[in-house]
Amino acid sequence: MLSRARLKFFACTLAAALAWSPLVLAADGSGFLGAVEDMPLMDGLAETGDGGIVFDKPTGRIVRSVAEGDVAPSAVRAFYIETLPQLGWTRAEEIELIGELLLFRRDGERLDIQIVPVSQTHTEVRFSIEPE
């Protein structure tokens, strides 16, 4: 039988592990783009290639990444419209020229998300971040 002190230690260790688990997942790239640590990757999407391309320039970074999965284009659109403002991105709806494009701005950067329907249930999503 566990002593009271050991039981308390076990409970604290378990609580700490559960609290840190989202951070561990994010560090692996699971749930987030590999090239952008705070860009969520919608459930059902997986990055293609080796995690995207990142160029750091004196004027800011340039990021390109592609993900795809068996999700409807409309679900992808709804996910990013709902999620990104919670991370500080402001949608620039007035300059979205085509229906498959979402544009956001944050801290001098512009994020383009191009949603490419491969079929009714399979979608490719292209992420692009660059300085404004």
C-alpha cells in the first residue's frame, strides 16, 4: 500500500505530466505546423514533405508549408476563421479575391491560406507567411 506522501507525489507528478503534454505534442509538430510553432493544424490534416520551408530575412520571415487530409474544404475554412483570431490573427476579408483563399494579418506579417479541394472530402491546404 502506498504511503500518503508517495500517493501525493504520484498525484503531483501525474498532474504535471498532463499539464505539459500539449506542449510536448506541439514540439513534435503534432497539432501544429512544423515551421510555425503557433499555427494550429486542423484535425484530419497532415503536413506533406518535411515540415515546410522557412527563410529569415532582415525584414521578417517567409514561411511556406502544405498539409492535406480527408476533410471537407468548408470545414477547413470554418476552422481557421474561428481559430486564428484567438491567436492574434486578424482576417483581411476585404482583400480575399477568391473563395478558396483566407488572408490574415498579425504583427507586420501576412498569412495566406489557400484551400485547394482535391475532392469533396479531401483537401490540400497551402500556408504562406511573409512580411507586409
